[in-house]
Amino acid sequence: MNRQLLRYELHLLGMKVILPPLLVIMLFGVLAIVLHILGVNTSRALMSGQEMFLPLAMGAIIAATGLHDPALELQLTMPTSYRRTAMYRFLLVLIWAAIVSFLTNTILFSFKLGYQPQQIQSWALVWQFLVGQLIWLAPLLWFMSVGFCITILTHSISASGAILGGIWILQALFIKNLLETNPWVQSFVLFPTTLMPDAPFWLTNRLELLAFAIILIPVNWLLLLNNESMLKSATAE
């Protein structure tokens, strides 16, 4: 990415991308302090912030900003494919969210403020730390890839946000009950660290979600070939 394009993208994304992940982490930090004062264990709240809430926020943000560009019609006439610009934007948002998540996870791990899934608790500390990054990485990339894909397909930011929100609610409230009668659902559990840290399928689940999200990235790339579809998506709402 050349400097001019990078500068343009950073200016376009601005505070609406930079602030949300910081606010989410700060909010859960304050919540943890309040819970600690009340004598409540804070580890679940701290882990849910990086596994459940930050990925949802970034998925909604990439759905809203990924194809939003006031100069989209002009860019579609340029030699450089706009889908490349859109994927640059996706990458920038992902990198920023990953930096915030990684630093948060590192702090929690270093000061033993969170907890590790039972499946990796007996591992060496260095492996616990490295594999533990899947706590936030798998749902973050999943929500961003799926949110971007839904926006491209539906041409609607609100529809994408509603679908992501619906998936989040289904996972948070009902996924444990579904697992009792449908073991195959374990591949689609988005928040096992928070909801079921003793799950024996934690690592397999994380890798499957990550693989699905990575596969969806080139799918989104192909969907961006349709210039008419991008115009509809970018101008919706």
C-alpha cells in the first residue's frame, strides 16, 4: 500500500474505527473494577470483553465502513481495482483490532487476570500464551469476514448489523442448550472460552472458525468484482 492511499484510508476511517475497540476494553476494565469492589470474580467479564464484545463491534464497523467511500464512483474508474482498496481497508481495521486485542490479552495473561481454557492449562506457559491468542483472533476474524460478506450480498449496513447481532444473541443465550442434543454444533461455537471454558473441543473449534474466516476472505474478494453490487452496498442507507 503506498503512503498516499494509506493516508487517505486512515483519514476516511478515522475515530470511528480507532475509538470503538479502545472503548470496549476500557468499559470492561471499569466493569471489572466494580465487580472486584463487590467481591465478584472479574476474570469472566475481562475475557468476555475480548472474545464476545470486541469482535462483534469490529464486525459491525467493517460492515459499515468497508464499502463506504464518498469517491467510490471515481475510484471505480481508476486503473487500480477498488476491491483492492476495500481489502486494504479490511486489513487496516483488522490490524488495529488485533493490536488492541493482543495487548489486552497479554496484560490479562501476565497479571493472571483472565483464565485459560481447560484444554491448554497443562501446557507450557509460552504455548498457553501463544495458543491463547485464538481466544480473540478466531471470533474477531470470523465476525469481520462474515460482516463484510453480508454487506456485499445484502447491500445493507443495517441488515448486516442485525444479522451479526442475531448470531451473537443466539450464541450467547442458546448455544449451550443446542450442544446437548446437537454435538455437531460445536464447530460453530463462537465464545467457548467465556461460555464453556472446560469444553474438550476448544482448540479444534478455534482452528475451524479461523479456517472458515480465512476462506471467506478470497470469497469476499471475488464478490467485490461486481462494480454494480459495490455501488449498491456503498450507497445503501
